[in-house]
Amino acid sequence: MERRPLAVIACCWIAGSGLSCLYDGTTFWLLWSGLTLIAPLFAVVGRLSWKRLLVLWLAFSLGAAYWAYNDGRNISGIGAKLEQEYSGIISLAADPGLEAEEIPIRMEGTIVSPVEIDGDRADFTLKLSGYEFAGGEGEAPGGSGKAVKKEFKYASREKIAVQVRLASQDELAVAASWKRGRKLAISGTLEAPSTARNFGGFDYRNYLRHQRIHWLLKAAGASAVTAGENQSFSISLMLGKIDDLRTSLGNRVGELFPDWQAGYMKGLIIGLADELEPEKYTQFTNLGLTHILAISGSHVAINVGLLFGLLRLCRITRETSLWIVMVFVPAYVLLTGFTPSVIRSGIMTMLGLYLMRRRLLKDGLNVLSAAALLMLIWDPYYLLNVSFQLSFAVTAGLILFVPLLSPYLRWLPERLRGATAITVAAQLVSYPLTIFYFNQFSLLSLAANMVIVPLVSLVALPLGTAALLASGLWLPLGQWIAYPVRLINSLTFVAAEWLNGRSGFMTYWKSPSLLWIAAFYLLTYGLLFRSARKKARQERDLAAGDDTVPLPPLSGGKGGQPKSNPKSAFPSLWLQTSWKDVSITAGLAAGLFALIFSGYQPANAKGIGHVQFIDVGQGDCALITTPEGVNILVDGGGTVSFRKASDAWRDRKEPFEVGAKTVVPLLKKRGIHRLDAIILTHGDQDHVGGLRAVVEQFPVGALILNGSLADSATMNKLMSAALVRDIPIYAAHAGMRLMPDHATVLQFLAPPAEPGEPGQAGQTGEAEIFYDKDQNHRSLVFRLDMDGASFLFTGDMDIAAEGTVLDSLSTAGPAAERVDVMKVAHHGSKTSTSEEWLAYFNPAVSVISVGASNSYGHPNPGVLERLAVAGSGIYRTDRAGEIQMKVTGSEILVRTKLGR
């Protein structure tokens, strides 16, 4: 408190804000009251005066109150007007499991963000000045609406996320003319942002709310947008000019560097990281190197150092140089995108330079804390920003951990010692946040940062910046300077590709709790602090000792050699090594090891079976985890596209793919380390399209097919990926059994074995897999019996396939095979789920995996009626989101993400 008052105050402010963020209402007040009552205990333990305790309590309470005040004001006025306009006919997002109705609306406002054009979509944020609904006074959405007026009915200063779907390739140029600071009038439909539909999934509604955005405006074509005149002056207009400058500098970087290097250097120099090729960005992400592309403290420090060096060459005085740099830093922050990490480094740099000029710079942690308080007062939602958290955590970690690590690295050369300590400290601090948000950590991350970061920071970044500046004077000069940078860039990605090619070093972690993260930091710091203090005390005692040390006895050694006695030679070292010190250090190390071990365990505890129907939209995907921890994935969803080849311009740079964007992140978040098997019920796109991403990310024990392949590019790529990774491929058919563990059995019911297949008419040997267009009919159907509960998986089987299964089962015996849970075939299509099928299996509960507002009309009303008549409870992913079932004994516990 005495040495670092701002740091302690900032921690209390953040703790108060965090408590207010996590809890509200009665729970918050109970926790706040409890902490207030035990505050004197903290004062006694920490030996704080009552005056200091009061200051910390005020910081904590003010942080909580400030968050609650700002969060309470973060509401939308449009919703109330909407209810008023339509007289309660509609209620947007009343049921988060249903798609919100699209409300015709016309809005006017100013663009306050860069306009991002990707494929056939333009995205930006609009700050409103006014709006009006196209219908009203009881008129239902989709009516003819009112005539367009000059004046808007309602005034508003809200921010709206706008998505314009461009109608033709010619409209790309029109969208490119929309700039930040320009006024627009837009006609479109108003929607509530979607919520997370899976447990642990991305919540777009919450993400936008933290940017104070509550609604989406979707417009069809650039013709729905009327561009107005720019304002004479505004902050947005100034930022638009800076966007133009960034674009101009990005174009110049493209002239200096070829192909993919242009996108990479744009991210490195001016923060335009979205232009890097997705594959190369993934390589950086896997190795924990994305901080290179995020303009942060190292970038600011390098550029400030270059500027100081240039000013020194020009013989500029120290005082003048400080002023010039203080003007340069905010300009650099604006130019590189105004992200939390660069804002933090900019504020710290300016505070540091000012304090240096006043000769008051003493402790970097206080400067860091001042920057954190300033940013959180400006916008409390920075607290939830990943970039903010990583930037401040890593910077604080460097300040605290590097001095503790340095004594252990004295065997290294001086320059390498500092770089190693910084890298290790950064890895230690970023590790908990990395696994919390991204659920993966490469064991090669430390090596990658040690090898690649120096190349980038010491060579590519300064020389690339110099090339960009020189090109402003003479383009060939900039290209000449850029040439060695090209070689370094090629070497960088050769190293990154080689490291990514090493299998077995990527680990997947479930998202830990906040308590786990806090415990990791405390145990790590405590262990390093005690060890460093002990080492420093030993070295100090040795340095303060006598110049002469008694020699050990000359007799008693073996073979006439003197017997060494380290206790007599170095008595001070032995006296300081007490059992208490050893016990405490060992306890901290054991606690840290146990913490990491527990964090690495999967989210689904062993001893309990789980069946999770993941919401992948219009498709199927289910994760089975047996009581002994065997993981089986049934299908993987898939994004279906009906786009023509002539519409290739509409394709996004990184199109949404449900496997990479939904299935893989969810498996990682649940701590799945490997999949023991993947069952492909059949080869349709909406069942296998997402599996290629899964196979490329996770170790897979086996692929189980229905004995045939679909003749599609998706299936061919999946099989190629499996063969490259030496994944065994098996063909399953009726009559086969799979026993993953002693409590689990999979009994395959369909398709029937083809003549000549193993298991048919005494045939043995390998099955021949063939192409079959009728994949639905050949769907793999199996019954899962797990710890006393039964599930029936049906793929997209049709009524004819159902009849075949029923015929084969009837010959085996007359008894009905009732199941507890049935996955309804073909998303509830009318082509499946006959009355005979329901009568035989009589499912207690039926699950329909179906996309919300799908264009097929699934589930079919007739199927829903047959299920209701059969007395089967119905769960639908379009309404309930993900459906999770936990098997405990013969009891099945169900929970859904969005409500049934």
C-alpha cells in the first residue's frame, strides 16, 4: 500500500466492478455487506491503518457502484417504442429460442465505425439521429407500412449494428464509398441479436450489449441506403479521415510486400490484422503468437525507440524530444486502430514520459494501474474485453515476475537472459486467460515465442516501418529496405509451419473458473517469490561472509582423500534451509501441480454418462460421453450452400463453417482431448460438413461409416483428411455391436449388410465401401444402452428403412424395444417417423435436431402430431438450443440452453 497505492486502489476498484458484474440485486448486496463486515479482518492481517482501509473500501464500493450505474443505463429505448407502436401485437425476443420477428423500419444516423466489406456483406455501426417503423398503430410486421417522411417520428442516439446484403457486384463500389462520419438513411428490418444456442457458445447479443448496441438492422442491397452529406466536423468524420489514411498506408504496404506478406505486414505495422490469410493466422493462433499482430506495448516501445534514436541523430534536445514523442504516441494510437491494448500502451507511455520529464518515474506498476483506472472510468465494459485483460495482465506479470525469474537464468548471456525471463513471464501470466477464452495451449508456445518474436520485433517490425516511411520519399528505396524483411517473413512462417506440424503438442482445456485463475496466479507468484527471496538471501549472506572459510578435515576420506563437509564450508546456506521453508515451497508446488491437473480434466466427470445434442442449425450433431470417459461424436453438422459458381464474389474471406465455428470450439471448451470414434450416419452435407474441421483439430480413434460414401467434394476432403492422419475407417451394418466400456453398448440396427460384406452369410474379410446417392435410406441407425438408459439414433432414415428395421427386429422376437430417448429422423421430416416405428420403440422423449426458421418447414406438423399421440415428450433444438442429458443410474436428467 505504501509503495504502490495506485496498484492496490486499482485492484479494489476492479474487484468491486467484477462483483457488480457477476451478481446483482439481493445477491450483490449480501456479498457486499459480508465483505464490508470482514474488512476489519483484512486490516488486521494486512496491518493497515483505519484510514487506508477506508480508502480501499471506498475504491471497492465506488467501483461496484460505477459499474452498476453504467450497466443500469445500458438499455434500449427502441424496444419500448416498438411495443407502443404495435400495441403489444409483437414482443421481440420474448422467447430467446425463437427467431425474433423482422420489423420493417427506416433509420437515419452517422456511421461511427469502419465499414467492413467481406463478400456480399457490408457491416458497420450507425449512431442514430431518428427512426420510424414502416408499420404501426396495430399494423402487423410485414404490412405495406407508411409513406416515407422527411422527419422521423422518434429521435434517438442509440447505436445500431447494420448489415447490408449487397445485391450485385456493382454495389461493392457503392459500399466502398460509405465512410465513418457519413450520414445515412437506411430502410430494412430490425432484429434482436441472437443469443448463445449452446452451453459455452458465443453470445452475440451479450457481445453487442457490451458495446452498447441492442439491435441489428438488416438491409437488402445498397439501394436501401441513401447517403447524405458529411458533417462539417465531428469526431467520427476525423476518425473516417484516419481510416482513409490507414487504407492508403495499407495500399503502400501492399506495394512493398508480395502476396500473403502484404496482409501480414499490414497487421504488424498498422494493425490491419484481418487481411492476413486465415491459414497463416491459424498457425499464429495455435502457437500463441497472435499478440504479434495486435498493436501493443512492444510495438509502441519499438516505434518510440526508433523515434528517439532519429531525434538524437538530428541533435534534438532531450526536452524537445520528449514533447515530440508525447505528440507522436496519441497519433500512433489513433492510426493503429484504437484497440484496448494500444490504448493501454499509449497511456502508459505518455504517463511514463511525463513522469520521466518531471523526474518522478519510480514504479511501472503504479503507471499501469493509473492507465487501468482511466480506461475503466472512460468505459467500464473494458473490464470484459479480452484484449484489455491480456494486455494489463501480461504487463503486470512482466513487472512482477521478471525480477523473480531472472536469478534462475544467470547461466544465460545477459541479453538472452532478459528476453528469456520476459518470454517465460508472459507465458505464465497469459496461460490462464488463454485457456479460459480459447481453450487451447500449445506446449511449443514458449519455443515459438523465443524463436519468432525476436525476429519479428528486432528485424521485421523496425525495418518494415522504415521501408514504409522511406517509400513515401521514393518507392524503390522502400522496396530495397523491404527485401530483407521479405526473407525474414518467409523464415518466420517456415518456422511457424514446422512447429505447427509437430503433432501431440496442442492441449485442450475446459474454461476454468475465476477462482481457479486466481489460485493459479497466487500459487505461481508465491512459489517464485519464496524461491527468489531464499536465493537472494543466500547470495547476500555469502557476499557478507568472511574472506576466509575453514577448510574441511583432511582425514577420513576414502583412499586417503579428504572428506568434504559442505556444512562446515558453507554453514550459512545450510542454516537457512529449514524444514519449514522446504515444506512451504513443496506445498506451493504440489498445490500448483494439483491445480493444473484438475484444470486439464474434461468438463464431463467420469462415472456419469452424457448425451449432448449440439445445436448446429439445420443438421445433426451429438456428443456421447460414456461413464468411463469414452467420447463418441455422432455427425458434425454442416453448412449447406446453394450458391452458383457465377456468384463467387459473394463468398466471404472466411465463410462460416459450422464445424470450425461451432463444433470444434464447443469440444475444446468441454475439455475433450480426443474422440475415440466419430460415427457418420450418412454422407449428406448437413451431417458430415463440419467433421473435416474436427478431424483436423482432434486425435480421432476411428471413423465409422454406413458402408458407403456420398459422391461430394465434402466427403472426399473428409476422407482425405482421415487418411492423411492414419485414422482407421470402419463400415458398420445391422447386427454389429460396439462396447466402448463395461456400462455402454451400441447395437447397430441399419443399414442391412450388403451381400459379400463381413457378417453376411458367413463372409469374412474387409468390407468394400462404395458410392451411393441415396444416403438417407442407408443411414446408420443404432441403439445406445448406457448405464440403464436407452437412446435411439436414426440419422435421416426414411419410412422404407424403418420398415426394414422393424421386419428384422420382429423376426428376432415379438417383444417391443421401448427406448427412453429417440433422435427423430431427418429433422422431423414427413418422410420418417411412421406410426409403426413409434408403436414399436414407444420413446418416452423425442429430440428433433432442426434449424430455427429453416426453409424446409421442419419439423413436419404430421410428425409432431404422431409424437404427441404416442405420448412422447418433445425437445427441439430450434426452440431449446442445445439439449444435454445426464445419465445417473437409470435416471436421465435433462437441461436445455434456451428452455424447452
